[in-house]
Amino acid sequence: MPLKPPPLRSFLSPLPVTLYPSMSLYSIRQPYFAIPTFRCIFPLKLKFLGLGFSPRTFSTRPFQSRPNSGPKYPRAKAAPVAKSLVEDEDDLSNWVSGLRTGSFRSGSFTEDEEDSSRGKGKIRASFDHQMGKRGRESNFANGEDRGLGKFGKRGFRNSGDSGSGDSSRFGGDGEGREYKRRGGGVREGGRGREREFGARGGRGSSNVGGAVKSAPKFERRFDGEDEGREMKKRGGERNGGFEGKKIWTKVNTGEAEVGFGFYGFDWGAKSSSGPSSADGGGADSYLSETRFDQCSISPLSLKAIKDVGYEKMTMVQAATLPVILKGKDVMAKAKTGTGKTVAFLLPSIEAVLKTPPAGRDQKKPPILVLVICPTRELATQAAKEAKTLLKYHPSIGAQVVIGGTRLALEQKHTQTNPCQILVATPGRLIDHMENTAGFATRLRGVKILVLDEADHLLDMGFRKAIEKIIAAVPKERQTLLFSATVSDEVHQICHIALKRDHQFISTVQEGSEETHAKVSQMHLVAPLENQFPLLYTILKDHISDDVNYKVLVFCTTAMVTGLVADLLGELNLNVREIHSRKPQSYRTKVSDEFRKSKGIILVTSDVSARGVDYPDVTLVIQVRAYWVGHILVGAPSEREQYIHRLGRTGRKGKEGQGILLLAPWEDSFLKSIKDLPITKATPPIVDPDTRKKVERALSKVDMQSKEKAYQAWLGYYNSNKSVGRDKMKLVEVANEFSRSMGLDTPPAIAKITLGKMGLKNVPGLRVK
Ligand SMILES: Nc1ncnc2c1ncn2[C@@H]1O[C@H](COP(=O)(O)OP(=O)(O)OP(=O)(O)O)[C@@H](O)[C@H]1O
């Protein structure tokens, strides 16, 4: 029998039966962390200097995560929405080919929706990445191999200071200033609302107030663009002076009836060595005390829910269901892996049930519920979940339309099978709107529109597509926006989709972390040349710690994902890869295999970053050295993306671990996540044998993929306003990357390509 920590209540004075907004729950979180008892009860193998120990080796074993950092480490100014001209290598290669052929990217949808979100915006003029002094990273390179070198000797530094005082040429202060300028009004409005409700000094409600002030800015952005004008008109008609409402109703958490604007409590870290507790309700659970059969849900849906083993609703389900059933527009925010899909599907099915069935003679039966997801994997998963819930509703059909599959096949499918619920990725949906006969008519029947991962869908990359889709569905519909992250900017633009009187429901306490307390988070800063050996060492260590290991390694760009997967394969690890360059059938196969397996590593681009529900992922590694999304236009905000990627572990209340691997010049990113409980880890010792092994493996990796990765790397940074401006520095960084791949000399690039990139005669480049 594994040890269970004593019940939380043993450490806390009893909770009042009813809490009012003015009573800060946060204050009663603190004693829990002040008690060191758990460390004694659960002695842990803490190998990290960052935890006050002197580690000899690196481990990814669970450890007591740093006490919550909510109020003590105020949330960083939300990073501005990251922008990218060329964010994915698919885009990059298109762009590079465009250079070759003398034409530029058309801006049309690529096959992959996630990728299609990229590369359609403009560089925000105000991005100005100027950083302070350069310093510690130059020492770090020397210290790394010693494990407790200069870097390590500094000991534990909490994340709050991890970005300060350290140098980085790229990224940083400019973002903060930009945010302040844009967000000032937002916070103003928020304070007013908070006073009204007597809540703590959080931020959430402020967004609503801010939206009023910021709305005109959005409209100006779209001036002159057809879709923008259309949206402006529609926005005006639908929303008038736009004002969202925050919901303050009661939900039964099992501990107390809570009259807050959030649902459920995250009490912080529990013992890390106990078993994962995903059920049982209680204050720390993602589950509420409300059972599904206590709600006005059709008995046949209840039967399906019972079959799948759900008994109690999750917090977000309990909080949103009654509101959605009333027909309200809802924007919901809940942590990753807490059941948002069911939260929007279940009431959607109820809406279908309430709609009189289309007559048999009706040639084009209407689509009643339209769910939009940013990636194919997520859309497929949501459709699957819908089918599970529809088990006993044979006359209701859920179909999926996604890029990478045959349009004709989908046309047949959606026409010959019941299709009241359609789950789609934006690009493919628009394809159907334009090319499938009668499809547009069917969309005029939509009663509920769902934007899953709403913040991403409303981001610059997807916005135009979403506007087009919104224009294709009736104005008199119900709209539901769900995500684990809702930035201020999303609040400002949500009026694109939502009615004026929509309700914002959050199960994340304002001012608290958006990540799970049971997921330990660490960051490592290491020069590029050390990153492959480090990655291998981290993985090896994790594998030896946990036979049931299931690891996701995020590399974001397709080519580097392929390269890293090749390398790990050469190192005899059980590895799979998934990214936009792979055919859809392959992606589906790999995704299914990873879902079912243990003892496996999936190297992936951001196609797996959001929403994908892989059970029991033990570790998420974000290799950010290969990602420069935040400085480019069209990419999702890096802070949000960090949270979503991390959210692939620790789902359904389970434990998990996250490691963020940064290059020294990237550590300014830590500023944007400094409110999250992420600690600095001492790099593991990379022994000479491991280093040699990695070098040997790298030498076996196909030269072509290295060349492509190098060219992609150069292209990315060249389009980066800060780095790209300094061509000497650009080449220096690219050649550092080349060396990290084990190449003595950087790959040669065609003269014409270099010319078009503006890199002719830059020293350090080799010309073909
Ligand atoms: N009431 C429930 N009880 C138990 N498990 C549930 C319940 N509702 C949903 N789940 C399961 O919880 C898991 C996570 O759900 P889901 O993928 O919808 O999370 P999410 O909040 O959308 O996550 P993300 O933010 O990453 O998209 C799924 O495996 C789902 O089947």
C-alpha cells in the first residue's frame, strides 16, 4: 500500500461553510507549505542543487515542487502575443522556395492547420528586444561538465530572478514595455470590477473592463481588409459596447460551498512520492462533488458517461454546464487535462436533442454544432469523445473534417452519415465551405459554435479563418470558447465571437498558477553544443528512474523534430516522431501508438502542444533552443504555449515533470513565466563517454537532414527582427547550431538563396 499524505484538513483550520469573494483562500494555502513534515514522511531522491542539495547526478524523478509562487511572485506581465513571419519549417521551406523562384508565400492555408496558423501576420513594430549586460552564460559553458561548476555554485535561485540581471541579446524588456502600453487600460478596468465583487487583487476580471477600451484598437487593425470590415460590422451588430460578465455562482466542491469567480482549489504541491490521485473529490481534486446524474442531461447521455467511467463532473464541467444549458455564451478557462472537451460536448448534445430532427426529405440536413480545433490531432480526439458520448444516440452523428485527408472522402462521409455535430480544423472547414456543394447551407443551421483552444484560434495566425467561419454561421447562435490559457489580449478580442452578455468562467484562481501543482517544473540553461548530450542524459536518467516512462520532447519545428528523433533513434532509444512534415496517416498511427504505450519517447513539434490527451505522460521536455517563435509574427504566445506543452503531463490530477532546456541567449524567456513554480536545475553531469556516444550518433544522422535544419535555422533567425538585423551574430548563432550537430564546417547554401536572404558575403557562411 503506498503511503498517502495526511488529509489536508489536518493542517488547516476548518474551512468556513461559505466563502465570500473578499475572503482570500490564498492566505490559508500558506501554512500547508510551511510545514516541512512531508519531506520527512516522503524522503525523496533530490538530486538538484536547485533544491538545496548537492546532486551528483541528474534525475527527473518526482520531487516536491517549490511552494506556490502565486502572490509572492506576481504574475509576469503577460507576454505579448508572439508573432512570427515564418514560424514553422514548413513555412520556412515554402518561404525559401519562394525566394528561389522569386515569388513569395501566398498566405493560403497549408495542409496542416497548426502550421497554417503561422506566417500570416506582420511583425509588430513595437518589438524591440534590447537586453542588459551579458554575463553569466559565458561562465556556464565551463561549468557544465563539472556539474557543480560556476553555474551550480550559485545554488538555488528561484524563478523569480532567473531572468533578471542576466544577459540576452534577444528578447526581453521590449515585450514588457509593449505590454504595459497595451494593457494599462485593461488593469484599470479590472480594478473597478474587483472592487465591485470584493475579490482579491487578481487580474481576470480586469480583462473584461479592458476589452471595452481596447476594442477600437482591434478594429483599426483590420481596417482596409475585407474580412476585417465584415467583422467590424458584425461585431458592432452583435456586441454593441461589448461587455462580458464574470460568473459568481456556487459550486459544490465537497469542502465548502464557494461563492467565487473560480471553481475548485489548487492547494499546491502534495507529496510527490505518493500515488497519483485522480479521483476521490476533495479540495485538491480536479473533480467536483457534483455527479453527472444530478444535472439535466439526457438519460442516454448519462448511460454513455457511466459506461466510460465518469461519475463526478470535473470542476469546469460543473461550473459551465448549467450556464451553457441556459443558452448563454461562455468563455471558459480551466487548467490542462481537466475535462474541457466533455464540458462543451455534453451540453452541445443536449442542444441537438432539443432540435426537431430534420425531415427525411431534407437533402441538406443542417449541422447543428460546429467545433473548431487548431490541430488535426485535437479535432480527431474531440470527435472521438463526441462519439463516445453519443453511444446511445444512434440518430445523432459526429464527423470530423481535417486537413491531410481526402476532401472527397469527407464530402461523402458528411453527406451520407448523420452529421449534426461537426468537428473541424479551420483550413479544411473553409475548403468545404468553398468546395462542397450545399455545405454553406448546412452551416446556416449551426446553433452552437465551439472554439476549442480559443486563445490560439483567435490569435493572429487563425483569426482571419475564424472570422470567415463566424460569418458563415448564423448570428443567432450560442458560442463557447474554451482554453487553459486566456490572455488579456484574448479577452480584448473575444467579442469577435461572443455576445455582449457572455459569461467568463474560470476554474483557475486569479493570481494562482495556471499549471498544476503536482507537475514539477525545472529549467536548464546550456550552450547549444551541450544540448544534445544533456537531452540524452536527462532521458537516460528518467528512463532508469521510471520503467513506465512516457516522454514528450517538444522541438516545435518539423525539421529539428526530425533531426532530434533521428539522433535519439541512433542512440537506441525507443523513439517516435510527429510533425507537420509527416503524412496524416503516419501522424494518426504514431499518435495512437503513443497514447497506448509506455516506455516510449515522442519527439514532436507543436502539433502535439495543445489539447492532445495522452494518458500518463511522465515527462515533458521543451527544447526551446530551436524555437524562436516569440520574436516572429503569427505564433501563439510563448508563455501560453509553454503552459499547454507542459499540460501534456499531470492530466486528470496526476503527477508529472517538465524540463525547459534553454540556450543562454534565450533565458530572458524565463521572465514571462516567472510566476510559475519553475526552478533552476543544475545541469546533469555529462560524462565523456556519453558525450562521445552522442557525437558518434550525430555522425550517423543523415547529412541532408542536418543541412536542411541548418538552412531552416538560418532562415528563422534571419526573419527575426532582432537577430536578423545583426548578420554577423546571425551567422555566429547558426554556425554554433551547426557545430552542435557535429559538423566541423557549416553546410554550404546556394548563392541565390543567400542573396535573397540578404546574406551575401557575410563572413562565416559557405556558398554552394
Ligand atoms: N468527469 C470526468 N471524470 C473523469 N475523467 C474525465 C471527466 N471528464 C473528462 N475526463 C477525462 O479527462 C481527460 C482530460 O480531458 P480533456 O482532454 O477534455 O482535458 P482538457 O481540459 O481539454 O485539456 P487541455 O487543456 O490539455 O485541452 C480525458 O481523458 C477525459 O476523457
